[in-house]
Amino acid sequence: MTARTSSASATRRGRRPGVNTTRQAILSAARARFTADGFGRTTIRRVAADAGVDASLVMQFFRSKSELFAEVMSVPAEALTHFSEAFAGTDDKLGERVVRAFLDVWEVDSRTSEPLMAMLRGAVVNDQVNEQLREFIQARFFAAAVASRGGDADDVMLRAGIVSSMLVGLVVGRGVVGVPTLAAAEREKLIMLVGPAVQSVLVPTP
């Protein structure tokens, strides 16, 4: 076998140059598009244009918009330790810790905030997205609350559900609806104002 033939065989057996880079470019474009437009308004053609590739190539990697969305929605597990850390420790300032952790996950770390905001925008019009968002809140927020609070699990779950609704509403007002006063508010100001309300729900009055 000649050197040229050997080289050609090795090339055929190996990964095609640029495949991984192209896939990541598509995922990045899709994440930005889903975050900005939501699930319903995002199209494969728009994602392809944003990534600088043909729509058929997007379909080669991801067989449908739903499959692409599912891949984009993967949230790094290590970035979600904020919740368990927030519930750890004493009841003192628990409300402020929880609000801070929630805003960190939804607004600060782009690895989590972009997928979650895309989920939030898509939950209204897509049942699959709605289920993903519900499972995220159930698995992360509720589980952390129950694991740390003890006592009556049903009561803890109810309290965690009320708090998660409050905080999701806050995120919707800031990042989706864009209520001017909420969008412009500093995070520390919001934590100071919302923390006591969350505290009163999570920590039963003796």
C-alpha cells in the first residue's frame, strides 16, 4: 500500500474535519434563536442561516426541531448546585439565599440561563417544553427543598411550589414580558425585597 493510499484510508476512517465545530455552531445558533424567539417562532431555516449552514445540514445532525430543542435544553448539572447550597444551613436569611440562587441560575450563568429562558418562552405554546420546564422545577427546586427542610413532605412541597411560582413570575416579568421597572431593577435590590416574602413562605411561623 502506498503512502498516499494509506493516508486516504486513514482520512476515510476518521471523523470528517469540521463536523464537531459545525454541530456546536448549530447548537449555539439554536440556543440564541430559541432564547430570543421561543419554540414556536424558531425555524430550522432561521437556525441554519444564523449558523451559516444549509438547513439540510441541520436536519442531518438533528432530525426535527423538537430534537434540536431537546439538545439545546441540556443544562450542565454542575451549574445547578446553587439550589441545594441555598437550602443548606440555618433558616436565617434562607429567603434571600433562595432568591439569589434562583436569579443566578436564570440570569447570570449563560450555560443555564439561555436554555431556561428558551424553555420559559416555549412552555406557553409547546406541551413538550412545558413538561421539560415542569420537570426542571420539580427535580431541582422541589427536591432541594424537601431534602433540606424535613418535616411534612406535602407541606414542604406546597411551600416550594408557591415560592417557585413567585420566582418564575419574577423572571417572566424581567426577561420575557420586560416590565420596565423589573427589568431595570438591580439584582441586590430584588433580593432584598423578595427575600423576606420567600422567607415567610418557606419558614413556618412557630
